[in-house]
Amino acid sequence: MMQILKDKVILVTGANRGIGKSLVKESLNKGAKKVYATCRDLSKMPEFEDNRVVTLKLDITNDHEIEQVVKQALDTEVLINNAGVLSAGSILNGKIADIEKDMNVNYYGTLKMMKSFASVLESNSPARIVNITSIVAYSPLPSIAGYSASKAALLSATYSVRIELAKKGVTVHTVNPGAIDTDMNKGSDWDMPSPNSVAKVILDKVENEELDIIPEDIGLEMFKSWKEDPKKLAEIFHNIYHAE
């Protein structure tokens, strides 16, 4: 495995908890020179106790805050778009406001980050974008339908950006987890891996130059079903939704 993250400047969004927090810690373990850790409310940011971490306030739906962060982080070489929200609800019974919120953060917010940092990354190439999408980008889980739609949109946009930046020295990765033991999945009785173990797998696979990363077993099983026949993953989610 190449040590391509060693001495790099990495920016992680949604770094205050869950997979984001773990990605900051694992970036430090990989020997990053500096890690910008961002979140909406800095009072909720954990103490990383490492002077390589620079904390920045950032709501990825706020154009002004993105602008300020770009100015403060012009040396960014690896952009990890992890910030996201998840609202429960189906398409027919969920609130439109919740569906819009998921789309605004997960899709439009991440798009704004890619658009705003593209020229920074080009000028610091070789550089990388790592977008945390989800296994539900391949087939929706109806109980989190708005979230599923936002991640499907993000997966498509990420593939577009991968092609756009291919000759500009910026490699674009997608990460499609199944289920991780974070606040987002609180209450689930699935046997899920810890965010720390998943963050390590993600960054190991980035260093292995894997473009489409599925970092844990639940996601891998689901992806395998989808790859055999997309209907198979839809069937898994049908059975979960209808408790069959």
C-alpha cells in the first residue's frame, strides 16, 4: 500500500461525530500534515488533542461559510465530503420538508463543496475528493426514501465530477457504506462495525487507489446482490420494509 496520505493536508466535513470524527483520527494515524475538521457547531467538536487539527465552522448549505473555509484552507489536497443528514420517512408519507433537507445537505451541499474546492485541489494536485455516499444510492430503502434519493443523486454527480477532473490531477472516490454503528443508525439491531474500523478501511482503500469503496460486510453483501441483479437489492429492501 502506498502512503499517499502521509504529509497531506486533508479537510473532513461533519467531523464532530460518527464516521467524520473517525476519519479525522485515521487521517492523523496515516501521517497527515494537517487536518481541517469542520462542523456546523464548533461547541460539539471533540478534542482531538493533536496540533495538526485545525477546526473550522462550516454548514455545507451556507454559501458564505463555504467561501470563508475555502479562504482558510487553500492548501487542501484531500477533500473528504462526509457531512450528511438522514430523515426517516417514505416518499408518500414523509414530510416534503424532510426530503428537501436531505437533498439540500447530502446533494446540494456536497455539490457546493466540490464546486468551491475544485480549483484549490487542481492547483494542489495530485489531489483527491472522497465522497461518502451510501449503499442505498444503488437501490432505495423506502423507510429513508429522501435520504436514498439524495445519495443516488450524489453518486451520479460524483461520477460526473470524476470524469470532469480526470485530466486535472484530481482523483475522485465514492464510499458506499451499508450500516455503521453511528448515531445515524441508533436503535438498529444489526451487527454493525465501529466508525473507527470503517474509517481505517476507507483510507486504506483510498491509498490502494480504489475508486468505489464499500468499507464493511453489510454493504459488500448488498452490493454483491445488486451486481448480480439490481432487482436482488431492491428485494432485500422490500423484505426489510415489509418485515418479510
